[in-house]
Amino acid sequence: MPDLAHLQQWVGRTERRADRVTQVPVAALAATLDRDDPEPRDGDALPPLWHWLYFLPLHRQSEIGPDGHARRGGFLPPVPLPRRMWAGSRLEFRQPLHVGEAIERISTIKSVEQKDGKTGTLVFVVVRHEIGNPQGVAIAEEHDIVYRDNPRPGDPSPPPKAARGDATWRRDIVPDDVLLFRYSALTFNGHRIHYDRRYVTDVEGYPGLIVHGPLLATLLMDLLRRNFPTGDVATFAFRAMKPVFDIAPFAVCGRVAPEGDVVHLWAQDSQAQLAMDATATLR
């Protein structure tokens, strides 16, 4: 069992990182998303969520654990549970970042909580990020990380939730090794569940490579941009509901709520089961 009192000593810890919004990652993500964007130039506004291309986890090779993540400890608490996932985020976009700008991120461990459920112990860590440019804080983000044990024989699986069926926008995605590899490379994500098929099936017991949660969220935001290019996103929140694997197509869907300034977005798997639920508000 995790020593919660020990892990909660990490609450309040901060980390400060500096970076610059360079052009190549912007062009590379546009190509990965199959967009026909013009070449990025200094001064161009960075699309929402594309700040995930920066402040990359540059751990030395000797610091990497067996799952491809950095070994536990350091800024994040050393939770002694083998599975880690990005469960969701809440973001506030106060002003755009721009290509060419120097940017800074201040990260703070906001909370560490433990819950015991039908499938065992879960530890939830909430990290708050504030990303700023020379004009001040541009993006405030709360990032939910969940740690859990490997499943045991006979553990119940949570019942899937059907995706809503009233989409006005839909894009079908056929995931493959190349898409997942390119996104892993762009975000310097070494987690083997996204590219190492033998590891993800033999060690972690999944049926295929797992599509990154942030990639699903980015595809949802990209769907909004494709269908509502003038929309100015003020907030965005998403929650991962179930994994999506590369063994079958999936879809990203959306519709504008009747009030006009709220957009419902979701990802669904090939069985029309809800994989990610998201909401964007527009200015």
C-alpha cells in the first residue's frame, strides 16, 4: 500500500522550466494531424493545446524506468504503483502564445489523494501549470495523473459508457504505429505502451498499442478548429473514460450547444463507446 502521508510531502513542490516556441515542432504536429497549414512564422499564434510540444521531459537515459517513463521521485511523488495515466485536464486560455516567444512554465503539486475501489488502490496527483510569455500568464492548466496497480485475475472491468449520438462534426481516425510513434517523438514520450507492442501486450496485458490521451485531446481540439476556425477558445476540459487502441478505428466528434458558446467534444471507439469526454467554451 502507498504511504500516503509520505507522498503528501510533495504537495506544494514547484518546478520552473524555460523554453522557446520554435517553428519545427509546430510544423511537425501539423503534418502529424494531416493539416495543410502554411509554414509557421515568428509571431503566429500557437493553437490551443500545442504548448504540450514544449517543456519536454529531458531525462537522461540512465534515469528511465522499465516502462519508458522516468524513474519515480523527483518533482512528482514516488507513487509505488506500476500504471500511470493522464486522466484529464482543465485549461484556461488567457492569451495566445506565439511562435518565436520565450516562455516559462511554473508547475506546482496541488494535491495527492488515495482512493480504494473495486479494482484496487488508486492514487490521484493534481499538478497545476502556469505557462507565461513576456506579457504574463497565458495558460493555466490543472493536470490529473492517476496511478494504479496492474489488474488481477477476476477484477471487474468498469462498464463502458455509450457515446452520445448527436454529433454534427465527426472525423474518423485509423490509428497506426506511425501516428503513435510520431506523437511520442514530438512530445519526447518514452512510455512503451504507445510504441512497443510486445511490452504493452505481454507485460501490461493490453490488446494493442494505446493512443495517447493528450493526442486524443489534441484531435478533439483540432476537430473544433477544422469546423469552427474563427472560434476563440477560452477554456477546455477533458476526461479520459477508457483506453483507445490501435487495433481498430476511432472517431472524434463534436457539436455546438444551443447557447452557442459551449462546444461538446468526445472521442469514441469502434464500438461507439465513450473514450474521452470534453467541453470547450468560447469567448
